[in-house]
Amino acid sequence: MLALHHLSFQYDAQPCLRDINMQCPDHSLWTAPNGFGKTTLLRLIAHQLFPLHGTISLNGCAHYTAAFCHSENLLFNDFSIQKHLNWIKAQYRLTDDDISRVCDDFQIAQTSRTPNELSKGQKKWLLLAMTCLIPADIALFDEPLQTLDIDKIRRFSSILRDKIDRNTPVFVTGHDLCRQHLSDILTPVTIRT
């Protein structure tokens, strides 16, 4: 279970999150109004930002690893799809079988195409695949269905179901599209201050 205790954060002098207290089931779909701070919350959980006050723990432990797919993640424009996958492979000491499995799951060809040659949906799909490659204690996805076509949405839902079956805690932020396609596998949680 993911627990947030008296979590507060601000950008410069601008408060963003104030005294958030939540205990979330391991596989949750988080919704909140636009501008609430869902992305900031995921970045805090992923250790990309540090809270002003409060604590975050996963199953009672403050030390955990996180794989985080965010809409602002950058792809290297001069790296091919193959180089992106090989970079993840090298960073996390993965095997060729790991790469092949994710390429099969996501139906991605290891090509020489670069991000400049990909649509927004294809870039998002590559980021999702790369995130799913990362061995981590928790998987975080920020608005993962944006820009995906219906076939990819269904495929991603199946991939998330497999992650859940392997007992990886999965947390997703989203709106109507996510609720429509993921609420059967993720527990809906409305975030409130």
C-alpha cells in the first residue's frame, strides 16, 4: 500500500500540495480536477521532487524504486527506437529476452526510426514500453492513454493487467478516458486535500 502522510510541496513560493494524507490500494486510478497537482504528486512518489513536509512510503518503507512514465519525458531525438531500448537495457542490466518480451507486448519493431519520425501517439507508446521495461517496486503512469488509438488503449490495459498479476503496484492518473478503459483493473481514487 502507498501511504502519503502530511505531504506538502511548493514550487518556489507557490504552494502546490498541502497536507495530503492518503492510503492507496496497490493498483489505483487517481482522478482530480485539472491543476490539482496529480503530476507533481507522481513526481514526488517517483523521487523526482522532494516534499517540503511529510513522508511517502510503499508497504511501510520510504526506500523503493519507481518507474515513471510522464507526458513530459524526453526521448533523445538522435537515438533510434533500438538505441532507446538498448539504453534502458544497459541502465538496468536487462537481457535481450527482456527487450524482446516488451517489444512483443507492445508490438514495437526495433527500428532505426527516431522520435522525430514518430507521431505523438507513437512517442507515448515508446515511453510506455520503456517504462514497463524498468524493474521497479512501483509503476507510475501520468495520463497514459492520451494520444493513443483504441487498439493501443486495449493493449495497454492488457499489459497493465499483466503487471498487476505479477504484483507490481500500479498507479495511474487520468480523466474520463482512463476511467472508461482502466476502472475494471484499477481501483478509482479521487484525490482530495
